[in-house]
Amino acid sequence: MKTRESAFLRVREAAVILGISNSATYEMANAWLATDGQAGLPAVRMGRCILIPRAAIDRLAAVGSEDRHGPGLAG
């Protein structure tokens, strides 16, 4: 049985996937929230929880791939 992936990741989960520290991931997510999406890692706040869209992680992972004309993180 195939399990469905969540559309959002907790900051700790995103940090593991990105291979960076939790604090760096929180810093980038908070930058996104503070600048209305002009800088940082895309994130949403749900109550006290900060969540990272899985699609943002997928786009970040695609940077440098053959498809160089796709949208960036903010796009």
C-alpha cells in the first residue's frame, strides 16, 4: 500500500531533507514570514507551528537540474 506524502513538513523534517541545521531552517522560514515571501524558505504559520510546503523543498531540490527555466522559490 502506497502512503501519501504530507503537503507540509515540520521545520525539523525539512532540515533533515535539506541537510542543514534546525536553527538555520527556522531562521530561513522566519525570514520568509517576516519579508512576506521576499527572502528565505517558503513557510506558513499554523497557530504556533511553522510548516514548510513540500513543493518548496521539491523546487529547491530541482535548482541546477536540466530545467533551468522553471520558477524559483518565490515564483
